[in-house]
Amino acid sequence: MINILHIIHRYRGDYPLLNLQVRLDPRRFRTVICFMSGENDGKNQLDALGYKTYYLGLKGKNLRFSNVPLLLKLKRIIESENVQVVNCQQHRSTPIGVLAAMLARPKPAVLATLHGLGTAKTWRRRAFNWLLYRRLHRIIGISKGVSADVVASNWGLSEERTVTIQNGLEYDRFPAALEKNAARSRFAPGQADGFWFGTMGRLSEVKNHRNLILGFAHMAERFPAANLLIAGEGELRPELEGLIAAKGLTERVHLLGFRRDIPEFLKALDAFLLPSLREGLPLALLEAMASGLPVIASRVGGIPEVFGDAQIGLLVSPESPEEIGEALAEVAGSSAQRLQSWGQAARRRAVEDFSAARMIAAYEQVYTDAALSLRRQGPGDPTSGL
């Protein structure tokens, strides 16, 4: 039995992707999860599924690798749970997990799972990472784009130290059984006609809603019945509301706020948009593809590898509202046959190549290799497992 500890910066509520990542073969693996900050809201499915979960409840300012009491708490968890493999989720958890593992006896192997791009923008961060990453058994990138970015932006890091495990999901909820016009009546009553574009994500700079709205305005005169639905909430909402009004699009661009009915939202659309400035491997894109939607998405990060060679839509430069607008116009003007072909290919691509089963099997292999690395190292090795 291999005991695995996930160290996570903060509990922000139930996270379906993590719930899938820990669903390993129970005959071979036992998983423990530790959230260093955030309050237990009683809604975490990991608890309901019987996983041992620690909520340390620390304040954000105390999440530092110099916090000795925190390191000692994690050390005690590692030792009491007989942990052989530590997986530090995202960069902020990694130095804390590495130091806690160094204090533990015996020492576990340590992995870091990185989800985003641009984690080493300054020379100070690169120098820090140069010291930190030497202590890791492997760095896991959730897309080939993330893995390539980690290698390219850090000093002396070989490709052999990284492994890519692409995100995967279960797609039973997609597409929703609801009829399209019934779905549309939920989000923009009385406007069932025309071509419907949609996107979902936090209203923040990185999601690039500003250029999306400008691109939609660019194509709006050619397609006067088109609608753009934006699901999500965030700090840019007032600015985006002002931009929509300034472009005369208040009847055609709909800010829906935070939504939980994502399958129904996607059912209402004719095409899905993801114009982000940066992405690792976006789950929203996979969900839209599983719903059978053609997609228009940015040519950044892990998005092109999600497309692969499949004909599922169009890739655009996120910096160009004009290019986004032309892509919207091309898709809105496409034949029903072309859109159907794209949508069918998108669903096949998501279900066959980005499944939860494939992702879980890949994590099981990495954890097995990490545990075997401990056995190959003698008990007297001071860096055993690190």
C-alpha cells in the first residue's frame, strides 16, 4: 500500500477535479489530503467519500515556508499517516511541503503538481526554484504547455524531471438532456433565435472578456440576432458592464453571474469561446467539447494541445479583438453541417483523449515510480526520496 499526502494551499469549496485525481485503486493506494488554510464548510465530497482530510485553518499570511509550527504540523501528519509520497498542489504549497518532508522520518518522495503558466518570471524566483526543484522527485505539469513552460523558464531543469498528466473529467452530465430552446429560456428569455455564443470563467484580466466583447462588437453588425452569454463573477464586472453599454450591446451581451447549472448553460449555446490570455489545461473547454460544441479559443498554453489535430473549431490570438471578431463571424456564418462536424469531433476528442480514467492511471504510475525510488535509496541517504 502506498500512502499519499496532498498538500493544498487553501480549501475553497468542493473541487471536482481533485475528487477525481484522488480516486486511485484502493487496493494499492491510500490518499490523505491537507488543506493548510480555508474553513471546512461541510460540503467537501472528499469527506463524504471517506478520505482522511485535514483542515489546518491557517490565515493566508501564515502560509510561509519559514513558519516552523506549520512545518512541524505537516511533519507529524507525514509521520503519523506513514506517507511515502507527498504531492504539493501548485507552486505556493511546494516549498512548504519540501521542508516538511525533509524534517520527517522516514523521508517521503515529494512531487509538485503545477497548474498554471509563468511561475518563474523573475531571476529571484528562478534562483529559488533552482534550489527547490532539486528536492523534487518529479514536477507534474497538467498540460504539455505547462511542462514546457516550467522547463523553459527555470535554470538547469531537464525535461526528464518533469512529467505531463493532462487533466481529465467524467462527462456523464454532458450534453444536458434539456431541449435547446428550453435551455435558452433560462438565460435570455424571449431571445431564442439567432446564433448563441457563450463563455464561462471568472471576470478577471486573464480571462480576457474585454477583448471578447470588443470582438463581438466587431462582428455584431453582420449578425444582428447573435447573442453572447458570459457566465461568471469577478472584479471586472462594473468595467465590462460599462463597455457593453458603450458598444450598444446591452440587449445582446448577457452577464449571467456565477452559475452552477453548467450543462444547461452549455446546452443553450451554438459555440463556446475561451479567449484567455493564459491557460494551463482549461476544464471549461473540455466540458464545452463534451457538450458537442464547436469552440473558438486562444492559441496559448495548453489549449492547442486540447485541439490536437482534431477539427473542432478555431484558434485565435487573444490580443487581437479583430481576429476574435473574424473568428466569431466565420463560425456564425458556417453551415449547419460544418458546425455539427466540429461539435461531434469535439465531443470525441474530450471523451476519448481527456478522460478521468486516463488521468487517474497516469497519477497511479507516477506515484508507483516515486515509491519505488525510495526503495532504491538506502535508509542512510540524507536526501532519500527528495
